[in-house]
Amino acid sequence: MRTVVTGLPDPVLRFPGPLPLLVSMSDIATFARVKRPVVSTWRRRHPDFPAAMSENSGRPLFDGAQVTDWLIASGLGNAAPQELRSELALFGIIALRDRFPPWQLVETLGSLLCLRRLDGRPLADDANVSPASPPDAEADEALWSALLRRAERVDAEDDFVLRELRAIDATAAPLARLAEDLVESAYDERGAYEWLLAARSRLGLDSLAADAPLTVAAYDDVE
């Protein structure tokens, strides 16, 4: 059972980098489910609103994680905490479209979620690095090598994820961190995968292949 996806890449980089994920005031309005002027009002009226980290063409950019934590703590906006964290993860995934086409983002995330389901452990469990630790090339290599060893151990017959994870290198390590964020928001791998499929059009992915055998129902068989 594999994740097979099709679609044309649309590599638009909206953020300077995935960690920290920098978001504009319009982006904040999107994932808080409010109108853009509301964010300006929050920034003006609440002195604890996160400070801008940088600017892009005169627009202030904020650390998305800080803003999400602020929204959850303040109770402002129209999105539940789990929805806010899922939306932030989606923005992080979108920010990686300069590295990977949409079909590969969905395929790799689906494979990582399946791997996590197969052995029942967080994706950084045996990599000696925290998913929340600042990324660097060495940490990414360690994380991805550990994930490949796990895939070789739990999927030795290559029935689920081994081929897909071998087809990509440590530049995909940020996706493991984002997959953990999705699981935390959705409570389990199946819920995270459902959310990923529901959001695929926002990633620029037209459709899944009609014969894609790894569907949401397949997660019931991955025990």
C-alpha cells in the first residue's frame, strides 16, 4: 500500500524558510480565520502581540509559532488550537515547495505518517535530535538516516514506505518535523493523513492518482 500522487508543481516560496516560519499579517488572518484589519487591531491594542522578526517589501513578517502560541493563549480568532497548529504546519509545508513539487510533498509526508504508524513511535525517537531543535545539516542527516533505518527494519519487504523514503535525501528532514506537528494537532496518524489529503489542493496538487492504494482506510491495516 503506497502513497501515489499526481499533479503539476507550483514552486512558490512564500516564506524565507520553514524554521522559523515567517508569516505576514495576511497569513495570520488566514489561519486565525479573521479579516486582515483584525490582525492590525490586535497588533495595535495588545502589547504582547509578537514582534515582527523581519520585513519583506515593507511588510512585517512574524514567527508563525510565536503567533500561534499567542492566539491560543489569548483565545482570539475563530480557529481552535488544533486548527491553528494544523494551519501553521500547512504554511510550513507550502514554504517547502521551492524544494519539492506538491506531489512529492504529499507522498513523502504520507510515507512518514505511515512509518510512524507502523512502529508506533515519534519520528525523531531514535535520532538523538528533538523535532523542535534548530535544524542544521548535521541534525537533518542524523534524523533522515535514523528514519531510513527504521523503514528498513519495519518495512523490509517494501510494502509501504521504504522505496519512497529511499528516493529522497536529508533535505526532506523538515517534513518529519512537520509530520509530527500534524500528528500532534490531529491526535493520530490517520487524522493527520486525512487533513493532508483535504489540504492537498492548497498545496497546488490537482488530484491523487485514481489507483492510489494508500488511502485513509489503509491506515486501519497498518498496525
